[in-house]
Amino acid sequence: MFALSRALMGSTALVLVTTSGAFAESLWTGTLDNQFNHFENWDGTFNGSDLVIDGNYSVTAPETVATDINAVDTSNNAGNGPRSLVISGGATLTATYNGGAIAIGWTQGTSTITAPGAGSKLVTNSGSWTNIGWGADTTGVLTVSDGATFQAGHHIAVGKGTGSTGRLEIDHATLDLRTGAQLQVGTGGTGTVDVTNGSTATLAGAAFIGNSANATGSFNLSGGSTLTSSVYFLLGLS
């Protein structure tokens, strides 16, 4: 199934990042080097906490960045990793792992990555997947807002896992899908892409909305936002 809508009026999105009383918030310090997965670069003792990169930092992730609301330790294996991730203050996180580089949601519950603010940037290199709603019956949300950019050099899967819910929210921001990359919305579950409030979406790779049987994909463009697609934009494949 698929849905494609275009609204005339804009909307305002409010993103809240919360922490449980059992977990603390860790801030990036870059004490050791520029690698995300070296936990010596985070203040205090990282133990499944919410992570924030805030400031003019350029951080590289050569391993999977996996956010999981049920995170309990410092591993990035299934069921672990940070509870949530914020990239703000003009920081850049570049995922270079040749595989599932960004995975939002390993276990049931809602897991998030947010990139708010002008100059803030999430980048994936060629070969580096972004999976939003990765595991079965999970919910994953990637929000890029207020002048930030998501530059994808490889495929984006929104609603990847069986029965999952995935949301990609581009709110007064930029989505830049590079040549050879694909946007797959609704692969194993329900996937939604919202491009709102004067955002720009440039797709130099193919888009597949409703990418498999028993999955649902939606692409919504509103509030004076623009979409430029130079390859395929296909609706309802199975």
C-alpha cells in the first residue's frame, strides 16, 4: 500500500528528547579522538544513556550507530547502544561503516535520532545504510529540523522491520539523497516521510513508496516544501 499527499498549509513540529530517571545524559568531549564508538570521548561513564553531540564537532562512526530505548550497556550489538542521539549546535556525524551504519530501534519501544539547528548534519557514506524502525515491531524516528541536513550516500529504509513503524521527519531542513542511493518507505512495516515547513528534498536516487507486500509507505510534502526527484519515484510496488 502507499499514500502520497500534499498539504497547502504548513505545520510546526515540536521534538522532545527525554531521559529516564535511571539513565543520565552523556555529552561528547572528543577527549580521545573523533570516533563515535570510542566511549572515552563521552563525559562520565556511558551506560546506555542518551547521547548528545552539541557544538562544532566533526565525528566519525566507522561502526553501527544503533539507538535503542531499552539500551543497557556500552555495546552496539543488538539490544544495546544509546537510548537516543542528538546532533546539534552545528555538529556533524558521518557514518562510514559499509553495512547497517544507522539503525534506529533494535527492540520494542520508540527510539530516536534528532538533528536540530542550522549547520547540524547527519551524513552517510556510500555503502552505509540508514534503517529507521530496524527491528520487528519497533518504532524508529529520525527528525532533522531548523536548518539541519541529512545527506544520505546510501539507501534509507523507513519502516524496515516486520511490523515496525518508521518516520523520517524533515522539518524546515534538507534531505539530500545522493546518486545511487535509494529511499525505501514501507519495507517490512509502516514507513512515513514528512517534508514540512519550507524544507527541501533532493532525490538523486530512486524512491520506492510502499516497497513490499503487507507494508505501507507514505510521502507527505507540505508548508511550501519542495521535492526534486531526478530518477524514479515509484508508488506501490507489491
